[in-house]
Amino acid sequence: MARSCAICGKVSMGGFNPQSSGMNRVRAHRRYQPNLQPTLVTQKGVTTRQLACTRCRRTMVKSAR
């Protein structure tokens, strides 16, 4: 299973490394990974430990107040 957020479904994204020198700037491929953290998520009354991105964790804390 791919590393993705259990709440919003955020997955890795492709991009390029920034090049800082030279006239012909060669773009090197790289992958941007989401910042996933193990989190206790309650769904349908059952608490499970799932991987959630930090944006979803922040939103969960804000809505709990």
C-alpha cells in the first residue's frame, strides 16, 4: 500500500530539484513526500491508529476545541 493520508488521501508528488549554478540548468527529478504521522483516528465509534498528514492532524485538533 502506498504511503498516503488516511483522511484526505494526500500522496507523494513529483517535482524537480532546484539548480543554483550554470547557464544550462538541468532539472533533476525528485519526489515530494507528505509529512505523515501516526495518529489516533475515531471513525464510527472505533479508534484506530492510522497515518495522517500534519494538515489533517491540525484540523482535527482545531475542531476538537
